[in-house]
Amino acid sequence: MRRAFALTALLLATTAATAQNSAPQPLPFDNRIPVARDAAYPGTIVLKVDATNVQQAIYRVKQTLPVAEAGHMVLLMPAWLPGKHAARGEIEKLTGLKITAGGRAVPWTRDTVDVWAFHVEVPRGAKQLDIEFQFTGATDPDQGRVSIAPTMLNLQFEQVSLYPAGWFTRRIPIQATVTYPAGWTAVSGLPARKVGADYVYEKTDYETLIDSPVFAGRNYREFKLSDRVDLNVFADEPAELAATPEQIDAHKRLVEQSVKLFGAQHYDRYEFLLSISDEMGGIGLEHHRSSENGVKPGYFTKWNDGPGSRNLLPHEFTHSWNGKFRRGADAWTPDFRTPMRDSLLWVYEGQTQFWGYILQARSGIISKQDTLDMLANIAASLDNRPARTWRPLIDTTNDPIISARRPKGWLSWQRSEDYYNEGLLIWLEADSILRKESGGTKSMDDFARAFFGVRDGDWGVLTYKFEDVAATLNAIQPYDWASFLKTRLNGLSERAPLAGFTANGYRLIYTDEPTAAFKDSEKRASRTDLSYSLGLSMAKGGAIGSVTWDSPAFEAGLDLGDTIVAVNGREYSDDRLKDAVKAAKGTKDPIKLLVKSGTRYRELAIDYHDGLRYPRLEKIGTGEGGLDRLLAPR
């Protein structure tokens, strides 16, 4: 009875104390940013950019923005950027913002929710706002991608412009002029006329301007690939521009094979922008009439060393059809403030990844054998990713927003943007189904022409939904395509969907010797990859680059950030670790390691005895299979 009385007293005291606590109500958001409407903006924005200070990586911007009336106005820096699938506008690099009207300062206030938005009050009688600011580009990779270097730059117009909220960006006229360093050449998908050091760009709409980035530099060479397509190459050193006729012929075949595949072209002209540089950061970004492609030195000069980064151009070129012209309805937005929804990236990126590998083989930019070996690497990576048992593929389409492509500690258990490569596997399986159900008369080539090969010359945006994808497949060959796709997208499984290989004449196997493409991948990443044996990959100096969840390395207690100091009592080297894996095969002796974590050392053992394992594709049977036909030139 006394315990009950004490408990009651305690509850009353707690209730009384809680009742005395402060309990606020939420403050409403200041939601004064107008929603975009499909109406013409009254006047043409004039944009002038001084891009000559490449040493300090600073663009200086002057912008004149006509205004029709006094009162509240919101200026926006682009935030949600097509191709980046997330709010990735570099607002942190906008500095020195000053706004005036008639020579008098106009104060601005940043929106506290949408930090890409600036509120201003337009003075009575003002006809225009004069805007000045700088874009202070990254000078070191820890500040973001380096896009301005001593011998070249990559100007993206979202970096150097503000636009008025309240209008569809395709209805906002703009005229841009950029001053580049003396002696430089600049190329963009947007035509320009050169006046001294200035490039005066064709008047256009703001949406098109943002879709028309520039590569400019001192060392430049142009190659004609077709009557409508150019390859524009910029390099740190002139020697990197020395492409052979055979190499350029392969790029010409890329254009030829792509046009044959899709049956239409969604550009008036198309400019491949390619940088070969150690100084400017790499990139792969698609646009209607151009693509931004950044690779390391050796693209031409080390052509015979392996496939390198040559898959990049086939992928980005495919995006002119898939991603730019055809785009998921939930990913298209009327301005660069409205959030994109990425639910259809398994088409946008997944099928682009699929066609990129097909076209690299058809064109000969990368050989058929290297393509098969690269596909084996993709299949093995996804087939050894245990995260697929808890996280469905469709959820990875949220990753550009969730992680913004930051490194992950447990990639195999977290998953990343798997809609790229697993999307490829889904479309390869779709190809095998089309071939089987049609008796060999239909394939994914028929889908490409039906879905993308319409409205030749149209470089607008034709949106689609999931139902449109399934309906197009069904019109080519009746099948329960909706259920197939939903199962692959929403289902959980222990293994990757590899039926596209087995049904098309190949199977994934593992051998104790890596393929040439696997070695090339290791070399480019500066790593030793033992993912399919120990379940780890090694960076330089014994540092662990990755550990596969539930692998032998994981069970032994290793993690990203550890450094292996010694193997079986000997100082660490990549070869010693591989030799230890070979020596342990078929025995009961564990592989003993001395591991450093920060300032601490520990000894551990990996209980693994199956030797080295590297993925490759093995032919099933004899004769030409579906995958052989898929990779063959048209």
C-alpha cells in the first residue's frame, strides 16, 4: 500500500513538473517564393562573365535583369540540376553579391529554407536590377570538383547566373557573353561568335543556357565525326591531342552506330567536350547538344594499354536520346528550384549504361572481349552485394539525394546508385526475353527505335511514366512486362539478376587469373582487388579500400580505415597478400595479418582457403548467342 502511494505521488510530481515546461508552437515558413508559371518573362537578361582569372579560379559576373514592376522579387541560383539528379548547385561558391537599381544599393536577404534564393525589394521606378558577384571555383579537390585550371576551364552557366523566380526557365530570354584568356578556344553546344577575347553567345532561353556548358583552353583540337557531330578535345599538354586516324574512326563509328540504333537525332548539332587533364577534375554529364567528358591523360596516347575511360563517351552520347529527350515525367521540372524525383533512373541511367556498353563494342571504341570482361566485373560486383537482401533496387534511385555521391564505409551493405549497373542487367534480361518470346525476331534494338527514335531533330523533352515503358515493350512483344519490371525493381534477393547472360549465351564464372579489363580497372583505381576471395580491396601502402559485408575479411574484423602492416609475419605488399591467398588454398592454415588502426595494432587471422577468384564470362555452348548478336556492329 505504501509502495502504491509512493508511485502515485511520483507520477503526480512528474506530471506537475512537465506541465511547467515551456511548450512552443512551430513558426510558419516564410513561403514567399513564387511558383514557376508557363508565361513569358518581360525582357531579356544580359549576362557578362570575365573568366580570365584562371590562376585563382575566379569568375567575375555582371548581370542585368529587367524588371516590370516594383515590389518583392526573388532571385534564384540553380539548385536542382539535370544529370546530377539532386540539389547540387554550388551556392557556397557564390561570393560578393551586390545588387543595385539606378546606381543605388538594393539590399538582399537569403531565404532561410531555400538557401539558393535571395529576396529583394525592387524600388519604385526601377527598370532593371544590376547584379554583380563572383564564382570562386575550387582550387583543391577537397573544395569540390576543380573546374578551372591554368590551361583549361569548364564553365557551367548555373555557376555564373541568377534567374527570377516565378517563371518556367524555358520562358526567360537571356544573352550571354564570356571573356576567356587570350589565345584560348571555347566550345559549347550553344553557338557563339568570337569578338576579340569575347564569345558572344546566341540569344536563347535560360533553360537552354544552363544546358549549354563550355569547355575552353589553350591546347585544343577539333575532329569532325559526322556532318552534325564534333569531338572537341582540350588537354594539359599538346601531346595528349595526338589522336590517330584509327582512333578517330572508332569515334565516327560511335556516332554512326548510335544513329543506326535509335533511328533519329535529337540535336541540330552535337559537341563532344572532352578534357584530358590531371589539373581539371573529371566529369561525365549529359546535355541535349553536348556532353561534358573529363578523363585522365592517356586517352589517346595509352589507347592500347586497356579500355581506360573510353566507356564515358558512349554513355554520355546515349543520354542525348535517353535522359535528355526522353525523360521520366517526375524528373522533369519547370525550373531549377522544383525538386526532381528520381524513381525512373533505372531507365534514364540504367538503360543508358546498357546502351553505352553495347555501343562501345559495336563501334570498336572498346573491343568485344574487353566489353564482355567489363560486363563480368559488373555482374560479379552486384552478385556479391548482400545489401540486396534488405534494400530493393528502386530505393537506390534516391541515392543521389541521400548521399550526394559521398564515399560509403560499407558500400556492399548500404548499396549506392545501383540503378546504373543493375539497371543494365535488367535491360540485358529484357533483351533475352524479347528474343525468346519472339523466336529471335525482336530485341532491345526494337525498343530503342520505338521509344527514342521518334521526332527526328526534336531536342525538347518528351516525358514518360512507368506505364509507357511497359506498354512500349508490350507493343514489341506481348509479355507481362509490368510484373517483370516491378519484381526486378521492388524485390529482394540474394543474387543479382544474371538471366540476361545465361539466356543470351554466357555465364559468370571465377578463375584464378584476372582478365585484362580487370587489371586495367585495378590500375586506374590504384588498388588491388580481392573482393571475390578475401572480400576486400587494397589501396596504396596496405590501406584497406573496401571490405565486403559478411566476407572472410569482414568476419575477421577488418574495416575501411585499417592498414595491413604485415602478412604471415612479413612486411605487407600486394604480392605477399596474394601469395598468402594462394598458399592457403586447400589448407586449414589461416592468413595471419598485423593490422594498424590509428595508433593501435592488432593481430588477426582470415580463415579463407579457396584461392584467388576473378570474374569473367564463359561461353555456353557453341555458335552465336544473343549477347554476341547484341554486341555485333549494325
